[in-house]
Amino acid sequence: MDNHAEFKKGILFALGAHLLWGILPIYWRFIHGISAFEILAYRIILAMVFMILMIFVLKKSQALKHDINQLVAHPIQLVAIIIAGYVITINWGTFIWAVSNG
């Protein structure tokens, strides 16, 4: 695929992501009776399920094994990824809580 087609594809993906980023808070605002923590937990669990499905659909299990071996061999990278995960969780949680609470 040429660079121009890749550029167009990237623009479409970016627009789609921004559209979802704008729609999801509206959706969360109308969900009553579910706490921000529950929404965050579902988001984390469903993201994990989606990731696992994509690993098998795209046949990337060997790449996953390689990456896990690299993390075991370089524990500082594993610590960095865990810290990044916590930071993203705090970011998502704060955003969902803020939208849910007006």
C-alpha cells in the first residue's frame, strides 16, 4: 500500500477514534445506577477480552510469547508497563467519574 493510502487510512482511524471519544461520554452520562468504578472495570475487562481475541484472529500468539519473554528478561520494562497501566487506569477512571458526575 502506498503512503497516500496509508495516510488516508490513518486519517479515517483518527476521525473514528475522536468520534468515539466524543460519543462515549454522552453514553456514560445517560447510564444511571452504574458507578464510574464499574464502568472502568467493564472497560478494562472488555479491552482485555478484545485484545485476546485479536491476538488469535491476527495470529500473533508467537509475538505475544516473544514479548512476554522479553519482559521476563528485562524486569525494568515490565515495571514501566505496570506503572503505565496504573496511570492509564487513573486517567480513564478520572475521566469517567468526571463525566458521570457532571
